[in-house]
Amino acid sequence: MGILLMLDIFQWFAVLIGLTSYRLVDDRFIQTRIAKAYTLILNVITVTMLPVALMSAVKLYYVAVWLPRFMWITPFVLYAVNYVVIVQTLISRCHRDSILMELHHLVVKLNREMGRAEKKMNSKLRRLFYVKTLTTSYLSLCYILGTFLFSDELTFSMMLSAFLINNGYNILIATTHFYFVAFWQVARGYDFVNQQLEELISTPSPLTSRYTEEMRSLWSFHASLSQTAHKINRIYGRQMLASRFDYIIFTVINGYIGTIYTSSEPTTLFAKCYGGLLYWIRTVDFFMTDYICDLVAQYQSMPKHTASEGVMSNELCSYVIYQNSMNLNLKICGLFPANRKQWLNMMGAILCHSVMLLQYHLMMSAKQHNQ
């Protein structure tokens, strides 16, 4: 019940920030005219007014004495990438809504089958969902509160700009959360299939009609899960490629700006904790998106070592051959797989570029000092 409530709250939050116009009512996704009009108006405002807000934020860096003049391009690059990815996210909304509806039908069937078989969710998947929800909630709360934290120093127009920018950041965070939840539901389905198969394998009389019917039903459900996983990967492919590039730029440039700011200006402990936690929590949050893809691939091809210990029926033998011959290759736009190894490679690239940026800063600072 707690997970369903969290999913419902997040769906309403996604409507509020303009990421989708569909909301869950009585176990059905509906789109009212009011919600559709509200989302469209908010998207238009975001696309047209966000560049103005971002340019006003860039101007704040121009007058900042702690940012060297030769590094003026860093905030411009950061906000330019942010804007392009936000616009791409809003433009592709209809495609994500289509997979949302299809996934919902699959989840309804999964919940019905789990209730009939009296199966419970894997504790690992439950903990994973709570961790991801916690990181997403923290980031969203930080971006919402970020509009009001320094209200004494900001004018009304600057407050509006901060609201638009932070709402755009919430769109980026919510999109990756949708991606995670979609694959998390697929992983939950694979886990249920694996539990049922283990139970069928251990049955003493596998040649009954009920056994054959149950085996074919699980096979069909497993194939539906694989088909849905490929659709999710295809529809979210460009979005996740853009989100990954945005995250790399965010990590490198914000890491540099945060380091220079805290070492050059007197900063309160609250500001340091606020910026540092936001930086590291987003790292954990993005790791979860790669980790869930890795987990889905593991659950999809879970080895059936116990199958050879019992009586092998024709259906079970055919299913084992089917599963062993089918690999869930979740590649982002066909370029690279989304898994823990790739995440570590990405973090290595981020560390390398961060060091290069700091080296350039030190070199140019020494050159200006000598002059």
C-alpha cells in the first residue's frame, strides 16, 4: 500500500510540473481536458521563458568576483545543455505517455496474478524502490526550496526565474524516475515469473493439465515482459542519452563551480551541506537508473539450476531453451549498455574531465598572477 501511495503521489507531481497530463484514478490512467490544457500551457511557458531565466542566472556569474573571467563559458555551457535536454524531454512527452499506458495494463495483470498466487514482492526490489524514491524526493524538495532559500537577496523577477529553472530541473529528475519505475515494474514481473517457475519445478507431478496451462501462461507473461522492456528501452533511449550527457555536464561544471566558490567566498555550513548533498544525492540517484537495467537483465535470464533435479516436462524443457537463447540487451540508442560497469566508466570520465578543468583553472590563474 505504501508503494502504491508513493507512485500515486509522484504521478500527481509529474502532472504538476508538466511532465505528463495523465493521472491515476480508480486504477486507470485518465487525461482530462483541464489537465491536458494545463500541461500544454506550462510546457509552452517553460520552453519560451526558460531561456530568459537561464540568461539572468548566467549574468549573476558575470558579476561574481570569485569566478575567473576566463571561465565565463562554464555556466553558459551548463545552462545551454540543461535547456536543450528539458526541451527534448517535453517534446517527447507523448511517446513516454504511450508506454506508460501499456506498462500500466501489464502491472494490473501482474498484481492480479501475484494476488492469485499469494506471492510477495522481493525484499531487494522493495528496498531499491524506497532508496530511489528517497533520492528523487530529496532532489525535488531541494529544487523547490531552492527558489525560496535566498529570497532576501533576490528581486521578484529573479524569484520567477529561479522558479522556472528549478521546475526545469525537476523535469529532468522526474524523467529518470519514470524510467526507473518502468524497469522496476518489469523486474518485479520477472521476479514473480521466477518464483512461480521454482514452485512448478519442485512439483512432484509435472504432467497434469494445470501444470501445462500454468507453464504456458508464465511463458506468455515472460515474453510480454521482454517485449515491454524493449519498448521502454527504445522509447526512452534518446531521452536517457540526453539525460546522461546532462548529468555529466552537471557533475563536472557544478563540481568545479562549487569548489571555486567555497574556497574563494565565506560560505555558511548550511550552504555547503545544501550544495554538497545535492551533488552527491544526484550521483546516487543516477546510479539507480543504470543499476535497475542491470537487475532487469539478471532477472530475465535467471539460471534454472534446479530444473535438472526434477522431472523435465516438454513445456519446462522448451521454456529453459527459450530463456537460455534470449538475452535482454538493453543498449542506450544501440551505443552502450546501461549497467553498473558502464556507470563506473562514466564516473571515471567525469573525474578525468573534472581534473582537466581544475588544471586549466590553475594554469590560467598562475598566468594571470605572473602578468
